Amino acid sequence: MKTSILKTFLLILTVSLLLLVSQSGCKHPAVKVADPSYAMWFKVKNIADHVWAIDEQGIANFYLVEGSDTALLIDNGTGAVNVRDFIASLTSLPLVVVNTHGHPDHGGANYQFPTVYAHPADFSLLADCNTSEHRWEMERNMLRGKTIPAEIRFTDTLHPRQTVLKPVREGYIFNLGNRKLEVIEVPGHTAGSICLLDAQHKMLFSGDNNNTFERMSGTSCEPLETYLKSLQHLTTFTKEFDTIYPGHGKPIDKAFIGEEISCIEDILHDSGQLKPYYTPSGENAGFICTYKRASVVYNKANLWIKK
């Protein structure tokens, strides 16, 4: 009898250990979202302790970081759905919202929050992308006719608000209690682009500063020389982080910054394999240069800082 009990216990212990080992290979699984409509709209993944990556329809990533007494929402997506209540379903902590830059796939839901932090150089971009006309245009272009479930649209008409933009600059600290994130200015993709450094946990949230496919051909982009200086500035912080969490695509190691710098230098010195870039619709959108993992689309008329 005792032998049988012992065998049963050992079997249970073995199965438990096997399950533990199998789960350890996927430390941060996808998060189950309670509301099925939100689950269809967002993919949420726990990427570190108290850190979640949120993918909106493959358009862009934004991130939720919890401290001991405050949570920080880094960007907020297109704003096509009720991001405010969705985030409230993930954390019960008081929420602070920050934009990494002023494009509508990253700050499109600002209108749902009373206060948002951003670099003042992008205030005008953010104001533009939160008008009702711009949101309608965004839905038509970015979402390309995707059906938005009525139950997750933002319909808070009882409390209309004008979002207050609060400025942050180099060195500003978001103190979440037991966790601090520092602002690093990286003008390039836009004049007011910033990264957020969590040095304690070796994490960098980079917005659109460090995408493997980097668009630098838009009208809101700074000269490529400015972007190069920002990347070089970012290398002065590389001892403080290991992994980059970008606005598009998967996390990437910090060595990637060196590849971006080489790519930009190739363009500026006309030494790379440069070729015209066409959008999926066939529109000519500038030129593209690739160096290892880094691809940069750029405008030949916006390479150098005007003296």
C-alpha cells in the first residue's frame, strides 16, 4: 500500500516537473483577455515581470509597465477602440500615459485620456492626429476597412475632454514607485521622438527610433544627419540596457543600433546599395538602403542639417 502511494506521488511529482520545464521555455506567454472583442483586436503578451506588450492589429506595438504604485502606458495605438477601459482591465493602478512621438498609430488614443506626456516638439503632430477628422482618415487608411466591434468603440460622450499635453525632455524620470523610466531624446523619425530607459531591468522602449524597417522619408522626419546623431547619442546608454522594445516588430538586441548607424552612414556617404523604394500599392516613397538587419527608407532631399 505504501509502495503504491509512493509511486503515485513520484508520478505526480515527475509530471509536475515536466510541466514546469515545458513552461519555462515560454516564460512570458500571451495574456488571456477577458472580453472576447478586445481579444480579437489586441494581442497582449507578458514580456517581463509587470510589463506587457500590446499589438494592435499588426499596426504597431505599445507597452504597459507597472511599478509598485503607478502604471505607465507607453503609446496607445490608433485610438479606433476604447483603449482606456481596455488598459483598466489589465491594471488597477493609477495610470500615466506617454507618447514616444506624434504619429497617429502611437498617439491616436490620446483623446481618451485627460493628460498625456510627450516631447513638446511633437505637440502639434499629436494635436492633429486626435481630431475626429484625422481619426476617421486613420481608420480608412491604417485599418483598411477592418470591422471594429461596436462594444469596444470609445463612446464616452458624457465626459468630453480636451487632452492636456505635458512636456518631457531629456532626463525626465517617470517614477512608478519601485521602478523608474528615464526619457532620452532621439529626434529623427520626428522632431520630438523619445525613448524610455528602464535601466534597472535593462529595457529600452524605443517607439519608432529603432525599427528594423525604418521610415525616414515622411514630411515629419528630421534630416538623416539628425537621426544619425540621435543614434550615436543612444549608444552612450548601451551599458544600461540589453533589449530594445520597438514600436513595430519584435524585440531586438542592442547591437542593432550599430547596424542602424552603419546603414545611415552608407546613405550619407553614398556608399551603400541604394535603390528606389515602392510601397505595396506601387507608389514611389523614396529610396531604401539595407545594412544587415537595418533597412532605412529615406528622402534624398532631406539628408543633411541645413546650415
